[in-house]
Amino acid sequence: MKDDRLLPFLLRGKTLVTVGDVTTKRCLELGLVPRTAIFDGKTRRSQWVELRAPNGVLKAFNPPGQICLDAAKVVKKAILTSTWVKVEGEEDLLAIPALLSSENGWALLYGQPKAGVVLVEINKYTKLHFLEIIKMFDGDVEEFLREFDYDPNQPLLGELDERLYDLLFPEL
């Protein structure tokens, strides 16, 4: 979304989670205070961004291009306690555990460099979509799935859900 002035209308009454410094700062400028914001204090890995968390800050370490399980656990705790997360390393992929930890009906916002803001309505199907992405990752995917209450030995979708999922996300 290039014109973010519509965000206050699109997000009216929704609980908001943001990932990224610029996205969080812009939401605050628009009067939107996220329940949880995940940031690293800089944009494009060099320019510093000043943010003040209203309810405290948890700290996490997450290497670029990865989702560290410990960082995912910190994100989950932050969502449950309405706190923010300052990341040492890179926060981008922590949008996935943020989405999986959030309640259906909430909204997740994250920045897409040189494109704008991505708005994801959190629901059963967006969670399943991101779980399918997680299954493609290297590392201990099973432990990650268990952390977010998904049994790695069970199919994620039922037959009816699978048909609807295919309609919503045909590229997977």
C-alpha cells in the first residue's frame, strides 16, 4: 500500500502488530499505536530510528535471513503481554511468529522496501499460509511448529479447508 493515509480507516477497531522501524514510526504518526511492535532501531541496516514503547520493551537476538527460535519465543511473549521487541540483528522475518502468535481478527503491518506497507488480516488461512512457508525453511521446523501449537505430524488443512486455501493462495 503506497498511500498509507487510509490505514486509520482500514484498521479502525483492530488490534495492531507492526514489524519494522519505519512502519511502526509511520503508524504512530497516523495515531495508530501497535499492541506490539518489533523493531531493530534502524532502517535499511544503517539509518537510526527513534521509537518509544508505551508498555516496555523485550530484547531478542535474530540473525539476518533467519528466524531464531528464542527470538520467536520473545515475540510470542510480547504479543501476550502487549510489549514491544527490540531486536539485535534483523527483525523482518519475525513477522511470521508475530502473525502466528496473534489472535484472529488482528492486523499485522510490515514494510516492503521501495513498495510500501503490507497489511495482513490475521485469520486461520493467513496463519496456515505462513505455516506452509515455515515448512520450507531449513533448521528445526518441527520444534518451531510445536512452539506455536501445531503438531508437525498432522496435516495443517482438512479437505474443505484445502480447497478454500488453494483458492486464496494459488501460488503455493
